[in-house]
Amino acid sequence: MPGMAETLERRLSEAITAKWSYSEFFENMLTDEVERKNNKQLTLRLAKSRLDQKKTMETFDFTFNPKIQTILLKELSQCTFMEKKENIFILGPSGVGKSHLAQALGHEACRRGHETLFYCTYQLFEWIYAGRGDGTHKKRLSQVIKIPLLILDDFGLQALNEAQQADLYQLISERYEKNSTIITSNKDFDEWPSIFTNPLLGSAALDRLVHRGIQIIIEGNSYRLAEFKKTCAKSKKC
């Protein structure tokens, strides 16, 4: 077993020094193998997730904006919302950290063994729509529907055509009470129905989407703008 082979010499030295029993030595060797497999699986989940590897809870600056619901976000990072099949909506203006926090929750889900997929909303439905050209449309849509945690970034930022709106409706309907979705948007809930040109389709989709939803509203200044100003001040080029 590769995990055991990698740590064999170190474990033998530790066993001699600490005078481990045979069972203690064997237990530690098994632990090494399990950890190796878990780490390999985590690496694969993260690679398939399309998450930015730097956007984690550890790298988010919670001190920048005191209005952020830190306690709630850290509670959500336990991923119990996935067990309850709840959705999370992170709303607010551009630059306040919505995408970072959504991806950070995605990282936590991956660490807990959940398959996760992160996509800009428009890009996802462009990809699904492209499947109509090569006969993979249903397969692509089905893959996304089945993902335990789907993260849609910039929801409603760019218009979807009618076929893409139909895909969005199907995605929401078939994930309803089966899998969790995290959505970031700079649009208020009141503006979401405008995503659909068919008001009945939009109403039916959004009713399902928000039924089991947790809303997080972030107010305040842009973190990116603040970082830009800091950089300018240091370089004295602005």
C-alpha cells in the first residue's frame, strides 16, 4: 500500500523509540494509508470543482467588513445545510467578497467528502447549451443536476436565451429538495424574476429555489477597491 510504503521507515523508528506494541504499529500504518487515500480523493474533488484554490475560509479577511455575518458563515462551513438540502444566497454589491465566501464554503464541502462544482452562471449555461450541437446536452445538464453542491456565481448578471432559461428551470426543479445550491448575486430577490422572459416559468422556478433558502446580505465597501488603493499607495503610482 503506497501510504504505508511512504511512512514505513519513519514509523519503524517511532515504534522502536516509543516501544509501540505490534497493534499500535499496525494501527498507525493503517492510518497513514487512509490519510493518503483521503488526501488523494480531496485533491481530485478540488480539481474537478473549478474552485479557486486560494478562496478559502482561512484566507478571507473577516475583519475588513464588520457587518459580515461571521458567526453564521462559520456555522454554515460545517455543511449541515447540505444534509438539510438547503440553498444559500449571498447578495450584495460588487467586490464585497460574495464569490470568495461561496467558494470557501465549497472548499469546506470538498473537505467533508462532497462533490462540488463552481461556475459563473452564464458560463455554465453556455456550456450546457453548447451540448445541443454535439448531442451531449442532456448528459451535461444531468451531470450538473446530480452535483451535491452547485455554486452559481454572478446569478442574473448576463441574460440567458430561452433555451438556457428552460435549462435553468429544469436544473432548479430537479435539484429541489435533493441537492444544495449556493448563489451569489448583486441583484435583489425582487429582480430575479426578470431572468425569465416567461413570468410563469420564473415564478415556478424561484418558488422552489428560495423555499429552503438562507439569505446572507453583505453591505459595505469593495474589498477589491480597497486592495487596489493599498497597492497604489505602496507603489506611489496613483
